[in-house]
Amino acid sequence: MCQKPNPKIFEIALQRAKCEANKAIMIGDRIDNDIMPAKKNGNANNMDKTRLWRLLANNWR
């Protein structure tokens, strides 16, 4: 079974999406299970959900 934070899960997702790692964005709520493994896999942009929602909320005001 392949699951986070195993880097293979990110490779599989990229292959299925036909997307290069440097063009992918990982959005997750955990630095250790989501953000760091994706960053190690070569994802260009990484953001946690808390920060994402804060940015969206500030832009809607």
C-alpha cells in the first residue's frame, strides 16, 4: 500500500494527472504529511489549507 508521506504517492498522482512536478501545487493541512513530501518530490508550489483560506478570506473583504 502506498500512502502519504511516501513520495511514491505523489509520483503516482502526477503520472495520472499527466503533470510535471514543477507545475503542480500541493494543498494540504499538514506540513509533515503533505507539504514537505511534495516539496521533496519537486513540486514548485506548496501551501497549507490554513494559509490558503486566510488568503482567500482576506481577498474577499
